[in-house]
Amino acid sequence: IHGLDWQRSKWGGFSAWYLRLGERIAAKFADEIVVLSKNVQRYFRETYGRNTHYIPNSVEMKTESYPPRAIKTQFGLEKDGYILFLARIVPEKGLHYLIDAFMQTDTDKKLVIAGGVSHSSEYAKQIHDMAKDDRIIFTGFVEGDELWELYYNCRMYVLPSDVEGMPISLLEAMACGCECLVSDIDTAKNVVGEYGYTFKKSDVNDLKNKLCEILGKPKADKAEQIEYVKNNYSWDEITYRTLESVSYTHLRAHE
């Protein structure tokens, strides 16, 4: 279970009901259930009385450096010269809050919006209409070295989501040593732990204040943050926990 998809804005009416039906069927009949966040684990226990395995997403730990080459050529971006939003451009990611807050922030930093549009062309148009500021840059979908350059050279990474499952882009940002600001939903704040900043979900004024607070400080050393990600979300750690879960299921099948 990646998340409670019926909560997402793209689903409503019959679609949301059908997703919840699938959830109930899984809770009743699946041999074992793996969830990506502790709040979803708690939800299944409280809603269905069903125990699940908590195994979060994993992230590749990079060892090389990524100076701003491609992103400087394509978008004119310099190290620490921009705030990064990297996610799909869909309503539940809360990009509209970030644009509103950023446009009220007195800074020479740019706001880089990196991500594609999946099902929400109307929302994407709304976002482009909002972003009437020369400091805002849209890169579209990114991958490869360009992706890692964006992480390694941003002043901070912001994820203002209303709903999340287990955000891989947040894990990637933390693994790259980014200062991270996220909405205070459980699935985001539990990932950053003591190593990131949070703001009140959907609160543009609080988001603006936190942007100003972080930009007003020297950039923090993130060695401990990177070690935290390595110890909790690396592929080695998550593979081990997955194999433990498989072994548990195999033993139960032979009881």
C-alpha cells in the first residue's frame, strides 16, 4: 500500500468509493500487507484491525558530486541560487501554496519547478497563470545528471503537499544533503525527522515565514542527515527488511 489513494483530489465519487472497496478487500483477504508509512500502518490497524509490515521506500545513495553544469547551461542556475520543487504538477502536491508564498518573499533566489503533468492539465494552466514572476523557472520533467544537479545545488527543497504516500523525491533530496521544508503531514514530517523544517499544511503565511527563516540562516552542514538516510532508507537496509517480511510470511504459511 503506497498511500490512501482515495484521498487524492483526482478521485471523487464512484472512483474514491471503488478504491476504498479495494482497500477493504486487501485488508480482509491479503496474506500480508506492506505499507510505506507508519500513519498508514496505524490507519489499517485502527480501521480494519489489520496488522501490516512497515517497509518504507528506499533511495540510491550517491557518492559523486554534481556541479551545476547542465542546469547552468539550460536554465542559468548557480549553486545555492534557487529553491527547488520537484514533483508531479498535481493539486495534492500543493505547488499553488508555494508559488503564492514565494511571490510574497523578498529574495533574489529563483524558484525552480521541476516535474511533469500527469492528469491535471487544467491545474497546470492555473499554476502557469499564477507564476507571473521572472524568478520562477519551469524545467518540465527531469532525469539523469540534470535531476541530481538540481538536488545538489539548490538552496533548499520544498514539498508543500496536502497528501503523500512516501515521497521518493523527498528521500532523494535528503540523501543529497538538501535543506528540506515540508508540510506537517505525517508522511512528510516523519521522513525528515529532526533534520528538516515543517510548516502548517495549506498555510501560505506560515510557509512564507519558514522560507524567510531558512533563507536568513547560513546553510547547515548535512552530514548527519545523509547518514540518517543511509541508515534508514538505503537499498541495503530496505532489502534486508523486505526479506525479513518474506521470511515471516513463509514461516506463517507452514504453521
